[in-house]
Amino acid sequence: MTDGWVIKNLRAIKGRAYPRVIGAIREPSWVFFEVVLPLFTVAAFAYVYQFMDAREELIGYVVLGGAMTAFWLNVLWSMAAQFYWEKETGNLQLYMIAPTSRMSILAGMALGGMLSTTVNAASTLVIGAFIFNIAFDVVDPLMLIAIFLATMVALYGMGMMFASLYMLFGREAHHLSNLLTDPVYLASGFYFPVKFLGAAVAAGASVIPITLGLDALRQLFFTAGAEDAFLSLEAELALLVGLCALFMVLAHYSLRYMEYLGKATGRLTLRWQ
Amino acid sequence: MAVMNDLRTIKNAAWLGWEMEANWADPFLFATYSIVKPISATLILVFMYMIVTGGNTDNAYFSYMYVGSALYMYIAEVLFGVTWIIHDDREHYMSLKQVYIAPIKFYAYILGRSAIKIAITTAGVIITLAFGVLALGVDISLWDVDWLLLLGSTALGMSCICVLGLALGGITFLTARHSIGINEGVAGVFYVMSGIIFPITALPTWAQSISKILPVTYWMDSMRRALMPDAMAELGSVAGVDVTGLSGISDLYIMVYLAISTAVFFALSMAVFKYADGVARRKGKIDWTSTY
């Protein structure tokens, strides 16, 4: 690995992030969609808890979970499924012949999409907390940062691995992304503590980094979060770090393998299959 | 002759829609997607409910919430579907311009493509409701269903949602890749304001006033009255309080309100669609791609 290789890949990251950032600036209508729209689902779920006289933390969990959906949707639609759309629009072969790592291209997508995703998540958290009078009680900010970063790296690593699968997918890529929204919201406990699904389901769902990330964030944001926790903070951080390494390695090899498979079967540039 | 042409367009567009939705996907994936997704969305609410109540599903509110969540699929899928058709044809398959120059009415094409989405959604709604009745004790009995009210409100409600979807489809011509957010937003307004998963009486007073204007509020209520009359009667007078906020309104009033709303939305959607179509042609946005 030379300096030239590093610079080249950093430029690839910047290059792929650029159209997303510029596109977002040129077409600012997304701000409305990203800020206002996610609030509706969050508000509906919060009102369900309010109507049933649920304890306050549960409403807080809904707001936090609603904010985190932005990252999951970004990984799913703007990263994993993106390779499929790139194939459809004829860009994929350009990425393949570029002398850079495929992971740099995907990292560029992630970074470029981070602007709108962060606006979405932060606004949901802030406005949701304001509307429903949620009190966040952060006692360990360093741990909060560590958990959030580990969740993001593991999550986007998972997204890169998915991208390799989507690269060979046909039209069902759209169905697959849809299939990974609501079922994952359910299994990962986006709107309720995951431990209520039972230890076996929660353990299984922990393969998805956001399950552990959310469980840990609930503990860090709410004093009652520890009672609803599936695992301790330290265990969740350790597992998330493990998932970071696992998904990065898996993404590297699966991207290479799927690229080879795509070339061998002639499907890499096959459009509208 | 023109009517026959439109009907042929609707039929062929519906066939194309079916091919795109189902036949081009792996059958197992499509079947899983059609069943697992709607049931998962509803199970989120079921778990939320169970966490608070400790698992007691023998409650009128549980049935209210479950049925509302299942029926909401129509709103989300049909509104999403219409705008997605335009987005998908324009951005992904880049075939919108070909459809445009074909000697057919674009309106008829969209209606045909939407029809198949309604059919697929109906399968999801029926599966979800059957799962609720059989596995969770949702209070629907085929003997107690008011079939006439169910048919009437289904026809009027679907028409209303479809014409609203067409108006949103028109707006999609003018927006970039974020256009799919428009329908999610409108569907989201209905989700919160129309008593889908909680009665409108849970909302602040000012929001309840808005709820009572939205046709979806009345559609949801009439569908529930038709499907689960006993549970709705119970919610209409819990300790002398009207929990739903609509129990004093007659079925006839609701039907008339839905019919008028559909007519108004139809005129509105035609106007919006025509305007957006004109602007899109002038600004060269018919074959616009923004998949950055």
C-alpha cells in the first residue's frame, strides 16, 4: 500500500461524495422531506404510547428510534441498492475500471449522503424531543460518541457488504430493500426495547449493528434505559467493534467475489435484467 | 372509441405493472416481501401495545389499532405507488418519454399501473387481517361484517386515494429524486391525523379540527364500522365518553362526505396534473434524471 494508493482512494471517496453534496445543495427540496416527513411516523407512534398512558421513556425510545431510521434507510437505499441503480444507469462499469477500491466508492456514497441523513436524524431527535417533551439525560458523553461511531462504522460496513449482493441483483433489488425496512424496524427494536422480543430474537437481531447501537443509546440517553437493556454498555461496545471488523473484512471479500462472479457470468454490465 | 382506447391502455398498463412487480422478481422473494413486510409493520404496533398492556389483546382499542394499521397499507402503497411509477419510469428505466409520446392518455396509463398496486396491496391487507384474527384475536367476525358499508366505503375510499395519488404524481414531474418523499409525507399526515392507529381524540384540539376535514378519517372510521361493529360500538361509549370522536356521525353522512371529497380531489388532481405536466414539458423535465 503506497502513498499514491491512499491518495487515489481518498480522491475516489471525495469524487463520489461530491455529486451527492452538490446535488443536495442544488436541489434543496430534500430539506423539507428530510426534516418534516420522518416526524409523522414518530409522532404517530408517540401518540399511540401516550394514548395508552405508557411510561415516558417509551415515547423517548420512539423519538430516538425514529432518528436512527435515517441511517438505516441511507445504508439500504443510498448505498446497498445504489450499485444496482449504478448498473442500470451505466456507471458501474466506470467504477470497475477505475484504479481504486470499490470500498472507496461506497465510502464516498456514505459520506456524501451523510449530510442529508444527519440533518434528518438530528432534526427528528430535536423536534421530536421538543414536541413530546422528552428529557435526555446523557451521563457518559464519551461512551455515547464511541457507541455511535462504532454503530455507524459497523452499519456502513454492512451496507458495503450488501452492495456486493445488490451488484448482481436484478429488479428485485427494490423488493429486497423494502423487505429490509419494516421487518428490521421490528427485529431491531426501533420503537420499543429489543429485549421484549425475547433473548433469542434479540441475539439474532444483534447481527444488525443498529440493534445493539440503539439498545446502547437508549441506556445512554435515558436513566431508565438500563432496565430495558438487552446487554450491558461495555458488552455492546465490544460486540459493535467486533462487527465493525467483521463487516469490513466481509465487505472487502464479498465485493471482490461478486465482481469476479459478475464478470464471469457477464452480468456486471447487464441492464434491466 | 376513445373510451375503448383508454380501457385498453389501463389493461396493458396493469399487465406491465404486474410484470414489473412480480414476474421480474424472484417468486419466493416476491411472496416473502408481500407477506412479511405488511405483517412486520403491524407487529411493531402489536409489540408496542403488548409492552404497555402486558399482552392483553382482548380489548376494543387493540382491534381498532390493528385494523387501522392494516388498512393504512392502502394509503401508503397507493400514494407511494403512483409517484413511484413516474419516478421509476423517468429515473430508472428512462422510459417515461416513450410512454409520453405513445398515442395513449398518460392518465389512463397511470391508473392501470396503480390498479395492480391496489390488487397486490389488497392481498397484503387480507393476509394481515387474517393473521390478526387467527393469531391475535382481532375482533372481526365474517357474520357481523356490514358488507354493504364495506363495499361502499372501499369503493369511495379507494377512488379518493387514487385521485389524490394522481395529483401527487403530477407534482413528481417537477421534483428531483426526493419526490418519493412527497407521498410519504402526505401519507404521514394521514397516519397522524386520520385516526389510523389511535383515535383522533388523542390529538390536541387544533389537530382534531384538521382531522375532521380529512376524508381518510371518515374512510377509516367507516371501514372499521363495517369490519368490527361491536368493537366500534364499545369505543363509542367507553364510560359515557366517545373515544373515537366520530361515533355521533351517521354512516350516510360519511358516505356522502367521501363521495364529495372524491369529486373535489378528482377536479383538483386533474388541475394539478395538467399544470405540472405543462411545466415539466416547458422545462424539459420529462426525461430528467437525478439519481446522484
